[in-house]
Amino acid sequence: MQMTQAHVAAQAGVSSDTLSRLERGSLSEIGTRKLLAVLSVLGAELAFSHWDRLHRRIKRWMPRPAN
């Protein structure tokens, strides 16, 4: 199924202009909710490849609960 930019934008709840600027790389910033909505419409997802390493670092910095 071929989707138009207008269809994707409408389904994601963003403007066609926002989606167009995102595709062209001229959007200075986009919120997480909007980005995830666009990805969802496209059947894609966002993954972080260094999540495990980051998670270990965060655990080291977080204080342990007092017993």
C-alpha cells in the first residue's frame, strides 16, 4: 500500500508541513510523541543500540535505597 505524505501526517496527528520538513531534514526539533506517532503509522520503531551500557551507568549513579 502506498501512503501519501498527507495520509501519514493525518494519521500521526502532525501537520503535512511538519512531516515534510522532517523528511527533508530541515526540522529543527520534533517532540518524542510526534516522532513515535509518525513511526507507528509507517510501521517502524525507534531503537537505541547503546541502551544496555547507558542503563548500567545510570544504575551506578543512582543512590541505593536505605534499609
